[in-house]
Amino acid sequence: MTLDLTGITSKAAIHQLFKEKLGFEDWYGPSWDAFWDSVVAIVEMPEQLTLINWQEFAESCPRDMQILRQVMEDYAVEMAPKRIVLA
């Protein structure tokens, strides 16, 4: 599965995209803890989730991009062989 982050320039926007495209629960809120809980235990994730056009988000939200990169690393360890990758 591929998610296009074109135009995503805020933490709220990326979490809304994840909620809509990955089928997160209605209660899902814009937090990295909720994202982790959702991808690890609540929704059935694809074998690989590829994020494209992520550079604008990284420039607009460098701290959140840093957190997302850490989440991706932790996810690869916890959920192998499933992965979240940047392309």
C-alpha cells in the first residue's frame, strides 16, 4: 500500500490521512502513541506501507518526522516482516 503525503504540512493532517486510509477507529486522535497502538494491535496493516512525497511534511514538521522515523524503526522490529518505509 502506498500513501501520498503531498500537501501534508501538519501533524493533524498526517494523522487524519492515516485514520482515513488505514481504517483507524473513530476514537483515533492525532498522537504518535495512538498511531502506534493502531498499527501494532488494532488494524490489519499491509505487509509494506510506503510513504511517498514525504519531504514537505519533513520540512514543515521536523520534530514529528523524527518521531515518525523512530516509529518506523520500532515497527520494523516489533512487526517484522511488515514495514513502513519512505520512498
